[in-house]
Amino acid sequence: MARFGWTPRDLILLPACLVFITVGAIAVVDGQKRLVGVFGCALGAMYIFLSITAWVSRRVALAVTAEGITLGHIPPWPASTSALVPWSDIEGVVLWRQGKWWTSVRYIGVVRRAGAPPLPGSAKSPVLRGLNKAFARADLSEEAVSDSRQISFWRLDKARLTAAVNHFGPGVPIVDQT
């Protein structure tokens, strides 16, 4: 089971956010480049807020149990958007990345059987599903993209994931496209 909280990456990003906030505040006070200053302050403050919220919540980000796979959503999204996917609905687990340039975001998702009900917290409208698919890899299905969660503010141990899936869901493949 993985919970939202601090990661080693946060030890680098949090001080960087404090620098953004400080430099942005100085720029705003001095009357120079106000838009840049406000943007820097907002970006740094948002990341710090999300980090603290994730750490304090200690919500489940991912759990692989005998019942199925639980995909959590990062706070401040409500806990009701976490989804337990039973093994009977799972055809595979997929790990993928979104992004191409200076950074990318890792995701974990489930490939579910056709006709399975939508998961809480997944994109339901065709417009939002299409938008998600436009930014994802071309070889991923729209459903797999919709039924994925970011690996942010928590760490994924691929070896433990593989062992748990093999134990509780033998025969369920894990496709690593990272």
C-alpha cells in the first residue's frame, strides 16, 4: 500500500518553491514585472499547499489487495474519487508517462473489461476523455487513460507492485510503458 506524502523529490522542489515565492514577492514589492512575480508566488504556494495537504491526509494512493486495486486521488480532490477496481474487472495494469519536453508525469492505470461501470474520479464526459487522450500516448486506449491516476506526491515501488499483482491477480499483466 502506498500513501500520499513526502517523496525525495519534494526535498528539492519545496526549497525551490520558497525561492519562487521570495523572488516573486520581491518583484511585486519593487513594482517590477508584476505578472512574473505573482505567477512565481502562486506557483510556489500551490505546490507547497498540495505537498502539505497530501502529507497531512495520509490517504491511500495505491493499494493492491485480495479484493482488487485501489486507485486514490491526491488531495484536495475528495476521498470519494478513490476507486476500488475488483479483480474480476481488471484485464491489465499499465504504467505510462505523459509529457515529452523538459518534464513528464508518471501514471498508473488499469485496463478494465468491456462494459465495466465508470470509476469514481475518472473522466466521464466525452470532451474531457478526448482531451485526456490528446495529451497521452497514442498507443493507450481512451479508457486506460481515463482510468489512470498520477504518481505524484507518492513513490511507486515497481517490484512490490509486481509481486502484489502476481499474488492477488495471477495472470494479470503489467505493461510498463515508462
